Amino acid sequence: MSNRFVDILVVEDNNGERESIVDALQTTILNVRVTAFSRGAEALDFLLARGDWTARLGVPPPKLILLDLSLSGSNAYYLLGQIRSVEPGNALTLTPVVMFTDSRAASDISDCYRCGANSYITKPLNFPDFKAVVEMVGRYWITHNRTAA
């Protein structure tokens, strides 16, 4: 990795889980900058440089988005659909989106992939496994995965 920052977006409504995810990514990935939101609408404004985030206009999108399927007051499918429906030339369409959720329902898994998710990972129930999975996901998508952007 170079000395440039790697941006990751986390969308998770559970405060404790969001903080754990951010901490695990920051301790695992060199030169990472994690932006985290609890609501999908805030994340979408950030990604599309709207509202409070207009200063981001022209800034490259994050290299990874970790998105919880079960956002209270938000629709993760809508957020995922918006990310994937932007103009094809927009760099955001190339950003990997990893669903990180409690749901093991086959319908949720297939719906997420149909909406454009790149991966679907079920959250482990105990903290050490949770942290290990977040570290593994971050390492894979930032260090090992190759994208066109």
C-alpha cells in the first residue's frame, strides 16, 4: 500500500457494533480513514456529495462500503440500489459493497446480490469472532482484491 489514505464507509445503526467495526478496521489496515454513519440517508448524502457533504463533490468514493442490512429507520436495499443505479461512468458503481448483517435468511441473501452487493457476510455472535471477521473482510477487500478503479 502507498502512503495515501484508503477510505472505507461503514453504515451500521448499532453504536457498539459500529464502533467495533471502525476500531477493527483502523487497527488492521494501514493508512485507513473510516467514515461511519448510523442511517442510510446520511451515507447516501455522503456518497453523492449532497447536503452537508457538497464539499466532497469530485472526491473519489470509498474503496469499500460495509453495509448493515437491518438499519433502523432506513432501507438498506434502497441504499444499495441507489449506489448501483448511479450513472455507469461514476466511480461509485465500482465500489465493493459488503453486506454485514445478522440475517441468515436465504431471501435476504439473494435480494442483496440482486441489488448489487459484492459479498454477504453474517455477523458472528461473539466479539472475538466479530472482530476477526471485520479484520479479514477489510484485509481482503483493501489489500488483496483488485478493482478497475
